[in-house]
Amino acid sequence: MKYLLVTMKVNVIIACGGNGTRTGLPFNKILADLNGKPVIYQTVTKFSYINEVTRIIIPASIEDTDLIKDALGTLDIFDMIVFCPNGDTRTKSIQSALTCIESDADIISIHDGARPFVTNDCIINSFETAKKCGSGISAYGAVDTIAFINEHNQICNIPDRNTIFNIQTPQSFIASKIISAYSIISDSDSFSDDSSVYTKYIGQPTVSKGDISNKKITFATDLQSFKGCFAGTGYDTHALVADRDLILGGIKIPYHLGLLGHSDADVLTHAIMDALFSCCSERDIGVHFPDNDPAFKGIDSTILLSKCLEIITRKGFSINNISCVIMCEKPKLAKLIPDIITNLTSIMSIPYDALMISATTTEGLGFIGRGEGIAVSCNCICCKIKENI
């Protein structure tokens, strides 16, 4: 969900000091094209639409700063972005960024600019764990067996896989603690990540729930695998009746009638789900979430949307863009659409401008024109990002 359980003010540092060496690029890999948008654009947007994030700090080289600004040019969020000089190591870049933190920030979250696949859940889990425990280090359990080998390439020990985790970013911390830790670092110290700094100078950090899809762009194949894209279509309609809430895109709409259905009858979310399933060669929502299953009676359809996203992610797909048309005579929705887009893009962890929603009437014609129901048509494009998990 978009809104956190605990109110907090978060400043995000996005480390951008990488290069294109291992990707075979002659420039910083965060500037590489990723499905029509630069990597850094994809990464920044994941944080920019979260209400609790009030500042995004980008440490970057002088040469890259203008290029990054150009890459973010279509985002209307420059009032919350601060650039600062990077250092010759990641550690020194973060130290530089910490000088730009807002004095009343509760949480500082540090993320790699080359991790554009981070999910909204991953981000919020990190924030909330930091608020509760002092730190929230995104991580997921090892999938493969891990072994220690000796100088002869012989396996000498196999640790319990249940105790082995892959560490990612974001890594979030109580602001005062991580600032204190970085203030102690000597000039000779250099760390690969922020949890290592916290461990040395503060104490044992706490892991938050990460995601295997939150991979870091490292090799050319991480960019090339985005080339296969597929289109999908979804459509849904529900009748308007008394004594029901009108829910569209997870938002309760003020109106004296609501939509009839087994779930909350969120016709917009249903159409989006069917479009996503369509372009990923999955059966429709009626097959995945039958309307005769008591488990789904009255359920919030955004919960089903999250389950839909899990399904398409397991198949290796990522959302590129979605376009929807809501057809209804009343109520008027124009002023409510921005809130609906904000809610849905947060749930789907996509940029605000990756979802287009318009509303129209049918000029009084048909069941929609008579005010008897609402229909939604949706088209989307999803792209293959990796082999099946």
C-alpha cells in the first residue's frame, strides 16, 4: 500500500557513482536506456511518489550531474531533488550526501541508482523496519546452497541456507544513527554498503523483507533482456446499486450508489488485472479469483492486484505502461483521477506517468448512459525482464 503504518519523514540517498565498465558502456550505466527510459529515471520514480519521502539526494560526478538532470527532465519533482558532489568511493559519496539531509528527517534510506526494479513493498518494509528497529536492510533468503571452498577448490563447509541472506538496497536507518556512524569513519575506511558501516559503529542491523526481482544492473544482459514486450487488453463492467460503496482504483468515490460484485467490484482494478494477465498469456481474473470462492467475498481488489503482480513477476514480466478509459455517466471523476493514479501506481511500483486514466460518458446511450453501471476498457504493455523465477 502507499501509506505507511507509522508516520515518518524520509530522506532518500540514491548512489549514482557507478560506471559502465561491466555493462560494456562508455558512460555511467544509470544513464542507459531501460525500456524507453533511463535507468536512473526508473529508480528515482519508485521513491518520488511515496508521501513520506520529502527529499531525494543524488551524489554524482560533475560530468554526470547535468546528464542525470536531463534524464529526469520529464519528472515534475525537481523541488525535492538535491544534487551533491560524489566522492572517489561509495563511502565518501554517502558522506557527501549526508550533509544535505533535512534537519528534521526521521529516516535516511540509501539506495543504489542501478536498482530500478525495486518494489513499493520492499521500500516501505525497509522504512517501517527502520522506524521500529533502528535499521531496515532489504534482503532475501538464499535460493541456492552456499558452500565455502579451500585453496584447492574443495568444499570444506556448507552453512545452513536458512541463515544466509542476499543483501540489497534500500537500506534505511534512524537518521541520527547513520549520520553518527558515518561521522566516525576514518579516511582509510571504505565499505561496500551501509549496513557494514552500521554494524561496525552502531550495532547489529535488522533485516527487512527484500525481493529477488530487485536486482542491480551489472551486465549488458540486464539491459538487453528488456527487449521483448507484449500488449494486453482487459475489460470489465459492473452494475450500480444502492447500499454499496463505489470503489475505483482502490479509492472510495463519494456517490449514493456503488458497484455490485462478489468482491468490492472495483471495475477499474479488475480491467487492469485482466489486461496484465492478457499480455502475459494468463487466464482472466475469473479463473484466478473465482466469484464463487468465499475467500474473495468482499475482498479489496487492490489485494487481488498485488496477487496478480506476483503472478506476472514470477513469469518474468514488468509493466511498461497502462492506459484505461472509465465509461460512466455519473459521478464525475476528472478531479479524482490524480488520486486514483497515485494509489494504483504506488501499489504497482510504476512511475506516475506509466498509468493513464481517462473518463468519458456514452452521451446518454445504453446501460451506462442510463446510469445503470460502469465499464472500463484497459490496454497495457508488459516486457520480459528475466527468465521465470
